[in-house]
Amino acid sequence: MKEFMWIPQKSRRLLSGKSLNHQQKYAVLFDCQDIIEVAIKKSKIVDGSQAEQFIKEVLILTQVIHRNVVNLLGCCLEEEVPILVYEFISNNTLFHHIHSRAGGVSCLSWENRLRVAVEAASALAYLHSETIMPIIHRDVKSTNILLDDNYTAKISDFGTSRLVPIDHQEVTALIQGTLSFGVVLAELITGKVPIGVDRSNVEKNLATYFVNSIRDNRLYGIVEPRILHYVKGLLNRYKLSVI
């Protein structure tokens, strides 16, 4: 179990703050000595269930030591609304990088997409099989995958996560939220949003749209053009053909 900092109310001073990248960014002064940038998670409402959720998040993240999971630095539960303090991840969310387009084209390269997918999968595998008790995230989506300046993936937001005993009979049901990682992969490949208002009612859900496209042999028609161009370039370079 890793160590993290309990932040007494009297020694915590928030020097500045602004909303950024789905995180609340602050410079925090600990013990009136060190100033560091952190991300603050704070509920907007005073609710007993929110406090319980925050405590559960602390209990889960004290078990986690992985480079692709956002690091919990400390907490302050003495206030009416509890606060969690995380490392600040500077480069927005994966959703932003896939769907915010300059000139109609996503700036996220295929190499970075592939690396983000591998890193996120590695973190999920760690949570499922290498912690003291398996951790099921239950809310894996591109808005909950943060990227740093080197495009290193950091899975965040463990508020709905569950610790599951190895012999627990509900594991299959609980893991369904984690299976939404498949939707993240489909986003990376197609550049399309999880729920598309421009798609038919039957295919509004990206998972359905993706599976139907494979079944109907039209997958290459929905792959993001930049990615498709890259793949075709590799095929030509190595004189390969699409089966």
C-alpha cells in the first residue's frame, strides 16, 4: 500500500485555482514550504453519498502504484465537502485529443493512439490482477483517460470503482463498465464520438456501429482517414495487401 499525504485543514492553503481539462487546477502550499501544481477533486454539492464515494476512492487508490493511473497525493476530509488531491495531468483528456480537430483533422498520431491504447490496457490489467484485491473501474471512457505532455495515458476518476474479492460471484456483472474500453479503442480507430447524433438510431452507439461495420465488411469506410492513409502507406511499403 502506497503512502499519501493527509492534508490538515489548518496547513492547507489554496493559492490559486481554475477549471482546466476536467480537473480543478490549483497551486497548493503544504506546510508553508513547497508549492506544487495539483488537481483538486471536490464535490459541487454537500451529500453524504458523495463523501462515502470519496472515501472509497481513497481506499482504492492507496492500493494502486502504476505509471498509467493518476496518482493520489492526499486528501482533506475535515471540510463539509471533502477534497481529494491528485497529481496534475497537463495535456487534457484523450477525448479532447481525438475529437478536437484543427482543420477537420485530429492532431493525435497513430503512434500515440496505439501507445495510449497499450498503456490504458496495461493499467486495467494491473487493476484486475495485480492489486491486493481486484479493482474494477466501471467507468472507462476517453474523458477519464488523461494525457501528459508526452502523451502518456493516465486513467482517472475511480468514484464508481469496486474492490471485488477474487471469488466474488458478481465479477462478471461489475466488469461490464470496464468493457467500455472497447468503445475507447473504437474511438481511437474511427475518430467518432461514443454517441453519434449523425448516425441512425440503430447505430447511434459507437459499439454497435463498429460491430455492424465489421459484419458488413465496411470497416475501412469508417476508419479515420488519417489513420487509413497511414495503414495503406505501411501496406504499400511492405508490399502487403488487405485481405
